[in-house]
Amino acid sequence: MEDVNELVRVVFSGLLPLVVEDVADEGERIVMRARTPQEAVVCPVWGALTGRVHGYYWRTVADVPVDGRRVVVRVRVRRLVCPTLGCRQTFREQMPGVLERYQRRTARLARQVKAVVKELAGRAGSRLVAILAVGLSRHTALRTLLRIPLPTGRVPRVVGVDDFALRRRRRYATVVIDAETHERIEVLPDRTADTLEAWLREHPGIEIVCPDGSATYAEAIRRALPDAVQVADRWHLWHNLCEAALSEVKAHSTCWAAVLDAPLYDGPRAQSTLERWHQVHSLLEKGVGLLECARRLQLALNTVKRYARADRPERMLRVPKYRASLVDPYREHLRKRRAEDPAVPVQHLFEEIKALGFTGCLNLPHKYINQGRADADRSHISARRLARMIPTRPDNLKAEHHDLRGRLTAACPEMTQLSASVRDFAALLTPCARNADELSRWTVEVHSADLPHLHDFARSLDRDHDAVNAALTLPYSNGPTEGVNTKTKRIARQMHGRAAFTLLRHRILLG
């Protein structure tokens, strides 16, 4: 018996409160026979000590595997009689920390199973514990997961609110987190203002809210917490500025394209664009509203706004969008051959570059030469690529790109002002107390420049002035909530998108 107890202390330390009587090797599993100690226990109703035995019964529970084999523990448990007069109750003794009521696993095995299903849920959790010599069906794995209690923490002072897709473009839910500790607080079944408002009213004490750019969330916060500070999302501010900068770069294509000697569209599409500009501005000069212009010309309202924003028809012309081509590595060879013999057939050039390793078809060199890409000093840069270079930090640009950006942004005063405005706004994205005054100064400078797309962006900042000021002066943002959404997508993909809202909510909050 001493050898068995020594084995228990070394291998089965989690079963020390039991008295082990025998350990048997049955091949695929190890069977242990044990009993509870013969000590007096407390009645759960009256609290009286008793050692009077009414009877015995056997409990069979699974324990953590040993040597890659299942361990089964058969425990003889006593049913005791309460000595208090009038109680007339018998009760089964419990072994807290070893055997829990109604459980078929020991407490330490249950903890391991919970850790697995918390990360992997149903089928995946069942497959993993099977490799670890623990029997668990996928249904039991889900029941175990849903029995794990959710954390019930304090009401946070700063919360982040964002939506995520349960079914893209059809159903969405809302996640609420503690923006300071990044702890998940709640998952709401939809993204309506009424649902969020009801939850906020049930949790008073919130002082700062970091929502995404949704007007629905902003309205719910204003109704439920009129005194709370709303913090705009800095990433969306920067993204919206970059989109406005892209529109300005497109509008000034004639300016910076002249620096590169890049051709503009001059075909039927360009002619239609110019005619449409004249039609829109002709109606506007007569006092016709934008919506009526859209109806008369059968155009979308946003299209009419884009034409109305351009003060000259040349600002509607664009540089061709040239993507990377298989012919690019052989551009110098084409230039050299065409300089030596301007009448050389494209078929001959195709055969030559094919011998050099070209793997494309004959149509690619034809199109490449007809677009003028073989004769230009360099490949034409697109408006989107230039718009990406303008907000990029100088340290992250190559030397040739840095010089190119300097040349292109100096093509006209508007491009120079655009580059300076983007650079100045980037400095405001580092939260600081003085950024509120700097933002007002930046807005005034933008309104004084001839940059209509940046004017729209500045007006959007004015409409949400308090939230934008909070975003540029307070250290809080919606970034942690976006991180939770990224992990939520991983959880949804792990369950193949088939998890019901209850299960998905449980896993998100346990994350």
C-alpha cells in the first residue's frame, strides 16, 4: 500500500485527498480503485458534523491520461446521515477540487478539456483530445464550452464599439470592449441604434466611447450618454484624407502628367467627358440644382457632383492606368531597335524578345508600343500610385521615388499645397493637447486653397468637430476594437461560418 501511495504522490498528485486501494493495468487504460477518507463531514443544510454512514455507492470518473493511456478512477463514496433532530436527510459527501457534483471527469481533467474547447470548440477540440487519450464527442465539447462562465467585470470608463459581419452584407453584430484593457465586454445581436442605446443605459458610468464611423452608433451614444465624449477613429480620418488626396491628384492630372510627358486620354471617352462637363456647368449656370441636373442628364447624383466640383474641363482628364506588363523587362530592347529602324514590324520585335525569354503573346507588344510606353522616358505613373506616395514617410521611400514625388508635387501650386496639407495633418495624428488649435488652423488653410475635394473633407471634420478633437487630443482609439474583430473573423473561419450567435458570442467573450 505504501508503494501505491508513493505512486499516487508522484503520478496522481491531483487525487491525494482520496485513499487509493489499487491500480490495475488493463492494456489500453489504467484503472484505479479508491475510496473517500473515513472522516466526519459537514451537513450541507444544517452544518453539523457527522460520520454516520447510511450506505455506499461507486462513482466512475476519468482522470488525466498517463503514458498516453486513459485513466479511469472508481471511487467508493459514502452517503451520510445528518445527526440534527428533524433533519431526516441523507447526503452524499463531496470532494471539492477532485470530484465535482454530477461530473464524469476529475476537476483537473475538466480544466484541461475546458482549455482545449475554449480555443478549438467542437470537432477540432474533439479531435485534439482524442489524440491526448481523452474521450470527448463534439456535442459534449460544445456543451462544455457553453458551460464555461463568462467574465463579469466592472463597467469600464472607456469603451470601444464596432460592428462585424455574421453574414456579409446581410447580418451584422456589435462588439463592445474596454478600450483601456482591451477586455471583451459584450456582443450585441445587431448593429441598430436601439440595441446599443439600451445596453448603454443599462451600464451607467461610461465616460468615453470610441465608435467606428457609423452615424447609427453616434446617434445611440448621443441619446443614451449625452455627456459622454465620443472619440473619432484616427484610422478612418487618415483614410478619408487619403481618398480626398487621390481625388485631388486625379483632378490635377494635366499638371503632373506634363512633368512626365505622359499622354492623357484623348479618345472618344475623353471627348464624352468634356462634353458632359460642359452640359453640367451649363445647367448649373442657369440655376438648375444638382439633383435636377442628374435627372435631366440621366446621371448619378455623385457623378454630377464630381463634374460640378471641377472648375475647368481639363481637370476631368486622366492619365492612362498602365499596369505592370510582361513587356516591361524588354522595354530598353524595344526602344533601341525602334531607334535603329523605326519601320521594324512588331512581329519581328516579338520574335526577338521571345528569344530573350518573353513568355507573353503578340498582342502585348502591340499594345505596349501603341500606348507609347516603349518610347517614353519612363513608365507612366498612375494617379493612385502618386496619391500613395504623397502621404508616405520620406524614410519609407526609395531615393528615386522621393525625387519623383518632389517633382510631381511641384507641378502646380495646388499640388504643392496638397502635399503640405497632407503632411501637416499627418503630424496631428499623434495625440497631443495642442492639436485642437492646430486642427482649426489646418482647416482654415485648407479652405483658403483651391482644393475642392479637401474642402469636403474639412467640412466633414467640422460636422463632427468634438469627436475629431477628442481623437487628436486623447490617447484612445478604435484600433483595439478592430483587433478584436480580426480575431473574431479567425474564430468564425475556424468554425466554417456555421456557429450560431450564442456560440460565437461565447467564444468572443472568452477570448
